[in-house]
Amino acid sequence: MSLNDSIIQSLKQIAGDSNVLTDREDLHVYGFEQFFKQKQHPRLDVVVRVNSNQMADEILQLARKSGIQVFRRSEGKSSLPQAMSQAVVLIDDAAPPQPETLLKADEKHPKTAELDQEIHKAGPGAFRNYALALSSFLSRMPAQKCLGCHVCSGYCTVSPFHNNIETWSSKGRTILTRALSSGELQPSSKLVDVLYSCNLCGFCFAECFENSTQVRKAIMDARHRVVQLDKTPALFQATAKTIFETGDPAGTPLSKRVSWAKQLPQRGVFPNRASILYWAGCVASVRTPNTAKAVGNVLNRAQIDFTYLGEKEGCCGYVLLAAGLWDEARENALRLEERVEQTGAETLITTCAGCYYTFTKMYPEILGVELPCKVSHATQHVERLIKEKNVVAHDLDWRVTYHDPCSLGRHSNVYNSPRKVLRAVPKLSFIEMQLSRNRSRCCGAGGGLWSFNNTTAVNCASERLVKDVVPLGVSTLVTACPTCHINLRNASVRKSLGIRVYDVMEIVESAILG
């Protein structure tokens, strides 16, 4: 039985239009409470997301008058039967998970802890010990952890800006990727919008799994399937075209892209071949040129000969990979590989976390392409220069905190180098955020979201600043990613927070040049 229009309108008056969900995608997602079990709610007519008990009570009153069956997620009732004469309304009154709970994530799963105690009691060499160890290992696997959980939503950086509606959460997207793969759902405009509204940060389910990147990879695979079904969002089709025509996702004039290099002693003139190649990347070259200039000044101070591709540099193709345009990304990567090889470089240095992740992880794993040189993030290279005393930092009496970029941290496991570089600067007061390293809250700009939905991306950055930076009492935030840099900087300006944002390399430049 379906609900008539008058009931739907009454529900919208209670909860608001956007919180009354009747789309097939929403009903499919809310049918599940756990990943690895069958649907708990095999048939739903409508889902209503509520923000208060008063809203829920009003819906219950409406249901009693209209003869509607109502289920509340917070009550955790058993599965609803397939065949019912009444229409079924699911009230979503579940509290969304908060990332602050990750501060307790080091505590072992209760069942795992109990098994570990039994293993210790059994002693070495016992057959029972082996059985217990196997059970303990399996209990740590994602499927087992999910089966042991009653209701799972998974933390999502983006979903709070969709009123924590499950469809827009990490769990919802994962369920939709499975439905798309199985053919249960087709790539409707809503499904595509949901998939591309993810920033691919990998923060979801960090509370549950040591490695939560499976969700991110599943979404990237689903986006690739969307491309294969010819449903690519027009924005990314246009971006791909622009990259091949101009070498830059935004189509920035080449003269502007290389202007930062003309401020160096080299005046923009670099050798054709050198053992070190500096890869500035699209974003740093155009939107954070002081970062690119800082790298040049640091390398010059260390008396390191290096080259720069200038107008021939082009784009690493991160946005193509993130958008699912893998054929285009491979063509772009092969062209880039040839340009890099012509420089004879033994090491490519980049300040861009996205470029670093693309070159070191996405190229070989997705495209089967390997660059003909070692790839190093600038903080890794400068860490070595400081250790070898090729650059010497002077006093810098600043009070700063550091934001871990997802591409450099969770995706590439580079956490220590930026911190070691900052701590090598005398008198620099470095204060760690509570949510840092693999638990760092995403700035919201990754995965193409900065272009696809800039408002949501900036909202994510504002949340990072307000909840994690402002309470520290610092006025300076440092990061190692130009995309994080501009998104956090924009958020600080729009919200009038007064937080200055710098790249690690700008800090190093200030410290060594005085």
C-alpha cells in the first residue's frame, strides 16, 4: 500500500520537504541497517528524517489517524514483513555518529578483548590457542565487526550538510554502489549526485576498521561504472576536455601558471635536464603560488640544481581518476610520463598532496603506470635536507597547528615528515589537534567535491576550523596540500575566523631566509 499525496504533504509540513524521502534510492538505503545482512526493512513507502522528538510524536499521531504502520530506527525493532496491508513509514531518528568518538577508537572491540584474554590463559602451543587466535583474527575483519553492530551509519564529512540523511552518508553510498553493481538500481541523476558528493577522504568507518579506504575505492569504482554507462556529470566531462586542451583543469593561461617561477633567481629559465624535477602542479601554480615559490627558494638555498617543466607541466590527472574517467586519466598519465622522462630526473618533488598520491598510488594501482623516477613530497625532501644540515632554520616565534591532508596522510601514510620539519624550526610552538593523523577531519575539498559542490566543501572546511582549530587558541594553521590550503583559507575568510593558513614550505622559507 502506498501513501496518498495528502499524507505526504502532511509529513512535509511536519519535517520539511527535504526530509521526507520517497525516492527509490532513499528507500533502498534505508532498507538496510547492516552491510552484511539482508534488508531489515524489505518494503518502505516513505522515510522521514526528524530532528526532534516533537516531530516524531506528530508523525505518530498522524499515523494513528491514518492507519499507517510506523517504525522508529531508534527503537531497533525486528524486520517488517514483506506483505502488509498498511503503508509503512520509517522515522529516522537515529543520532549521527561523531568523529570525536574516534578518540576512543584505540580501545579493542569487546569480543576481541575477551578472546585475547582467553588466548593468554590457554598458553603457548595449545590447539585451543590456535582456534582462539583464528577467532580473534576473524572478529577484527570488517564483516564480523559489522555483524556485531546493531545500527551503523559510519561517520561522513559531508552528510551533516544533508541533515545526516543516510543516503548521503558513507554507509548510504556504499549500499548504492552495491546496488549499482548488481543492477538493482540504475544510475539515476540522484544516484550520480550522491556518488559524486563524496570527498573520498577515507575518514568513514575509521572507528570500525584500521583501514577504512575500502569505501573510498568502492565509490571510485562506482564512479567509473557511471562513466562507462555514459552518465558522467557534465562538469567532469568539461574538465577532461580542458585538461587535454590547456594542461590545466580550470584552463588557466600558461603565462599565469608559470609567473611564480619568474620571481626566483632563475627568472623562469631552467635546464632541460636535472636530477631533481620540481612538480608544482595546477593548484599551487595558480592559487597558492607562494608555496611554489617557497620550494624554489628552499632548493636554491640548499644549492640544489633542479628543473621545472613550466608551460609543459600539465595536470597529474587526479580529478580524472577521482571522477571515474580512467581511460582519459591513463592517456594523460602516459603523456606526462614521457615529459618527465625527458628531464632525466631521478627524483620528482611535489608540494601537492593530491599529485603525490596520484603518482605514487593511483597511477600504479588504477592505471598500471609508473613514473621513471622516485616521487617525494616536498616535506620528505626538506626533512632530509634539515637532517643533513643543507638548510638551517632560524627562530620563528609562531604558534601553529597542522592539518593532515587526506591524500598525504590516510591515503599515502605520510604523517611524520611535515611534523618533523615544523619541529625543526626553533621557537615554533606546534600544537597538535585532537583529531589528527589518520583521524584528521577532512577539509572537504577532495574527490572533486571542491568543484562539484563548492558550498558543501567550504562548509566542511569551516567545521574543521571551528571545531578543531579555534579551540586551540592558535592563529595559524599549516598544511601540506594546496587544495586544503585554499579551501581552509576561503572558509576562514568567509566565516571571519581570523585563522591564517600557510603551507609547510612557506614556514620553512620564512625560517631559513629570515
